[in-house]
Amino acid sequence: MKGFKDSSGKFHPITEYKGVRKSRDSRDKTKGTLIRKNRNQDRIYAESYNRGQNIKVVGHGNDWILLLDRNVVGRAKTKEEIFEMYDKVNVHPETGSPRFFDPRIPLLKRKARDPTIDPAYGLLVANGYDDLKHNPNDPEVKKAYKIFIKETLQQARKLQKNGMKFQMEGYKDANAMFKDVEKNKNLLYRPSDNDYKGTEDHPMFQLTNIKNTNGDRMRVNDVFRAIHDINGHEKSKSPFTPEGELRTYLEHKKFYSKEATRALFTETQGQGMWVNFNKKTGKKNRHAQKVGDFEQLDFPIQKAGIFPDEVIFN
């Protein structure tokens, strides 16, 4: 008999879940599954997707069931018990770490223009970046980056046409960058020539026809970082902090198509969440940003890969 063992060793037989009727209080007697339908009280409490699988926690009060692709794989009387089972199912099949998009963790605790990041969500995205494969020849990855790069260069050409200059240097803080862009139409950027060791086949490493103030051709990544500062940080007046980077991403995303956003997420949120929330150096990196010591930041390996759409467009 197929089934599922929870952490206590209790065996739960797998049965086919066929839903419930839409009455106020109904019982699905076909497989012995009880769900009280009290309209607003009952709900799908959690739901996630990974590699074609659909996981749900459904219930109310002391009736909870865990569904894996419509198969009942667990039952419990409390939310704590059912989520203990949920955590056992909701793991990456290779690493054993939580899947990126655990539905109990909100993407943002939203405020009008001051979004804050749930650290647990940040850790999940950081773990997701660790799991991400560098695969620039994958058709979906290649398509997303091709469109992303095209739209990035279009933004850069428009800025240069309006008098913006790109110069190799760096800023001590975001306010210095805001003033330089607004008063001088100048943007300093840190060249990334040495950032792609081992991943030189990354599409962001290739040279473009966009030139800096020295007349040198800029790499795609350098062009993107420059316009990300202008069309993201400067437009949203966001500092170089975890929350500022998130707000910058939300602002800059307005300039990209849906397909390009897939690559944008990896280049900003994927890398950014790794910087701020990875287990080894996240805490140190957050402190470095807080005191303005950006030279002490640790960065992830550059990867050409795409997160699942459920993460990107959540």
C-alpha cells in the first residue's frame, strides 16, 4: 500500500483527493476526508509548486490534510502537526533545503514605498541561488538573457542620447550617486572584468558597443549596473541596503518585458538576496552595508540561470 510516514513514524495511506461539495458544512465520504466548508473560515492555507508537483495544506480547526498532486499524504488535528509533515515534503530533492517558494513566507511585508524583506524569504531565495545551475546554453535561459540584454542596451542608448556619461569609478553612498546623476549627468560604475572567472561564457560578460568616458567598450554587466543605478536606484531614491535593493528592483522592473524580467530577477534579487541573507556571510554583509563599508561585501558566483516563475512573479 502506498503511503507516507510523518516524523513520528505514523503511516498515512495515500488516497485520491477529489474535493468537497460547496455546501456550508460538507464531508467528502468517497475517501473519508473531512473539510468543513464554513465559507470564509475554510481555505487553502498553503500551496506551493516545484518541478510539476503541487503541494497544498487544506483545513480548519482540528481538521487538516496535506495534499501532494491531489493525493492525501498526511492528516493532522493541528496546523503545527500538518506543517511538520509539509516541511518533510517541501524540500529540494537534491539538497534537502526548503523549496524557494514556501508559501508561508510572504514575499514582502508591504508598506506604501518602504517594502521590508522577511529574512526567511531572503534565505530561501539565497538558497535558491545556491541551487541554481550556470547553464547559459539552456534554451529558456538563452532566450530570457537575449531579450534582457537587448532591452538593457536600449535603455543605455536612450540615456546616452540624453547626455548621460558612464565613467569607471565608484560611489561612497547612494546620495553621492543621486547628485552626480542629477547635476552632472554622470554615472560612476565599478568594472566587472574580474567577476566572471570560471563563467566567462556568461552572456553578461560579453562586450557591447556602449562606450564609457574613456572610449572603451563596456561589458553587458557594466552597462546594466549603470542603468540599474539610474533607472532603479535614482528614480526610486533607494539606498544601497537590502530594502533599497528590493525597491530598486521593483522600480527598474517597470522598464522590462515579462521575458526579460526572468533574467532581471536572477541578476538583482537572486544575487542580492544571496549577498544579504546567505548563511555564511549574509549577516556580515548586512552590517557592512549599514556602516557603508562596501569593500567588505562578499558576492556570489556569477550564474546564467532562471528561477521558477512562481518565485519571479509571486
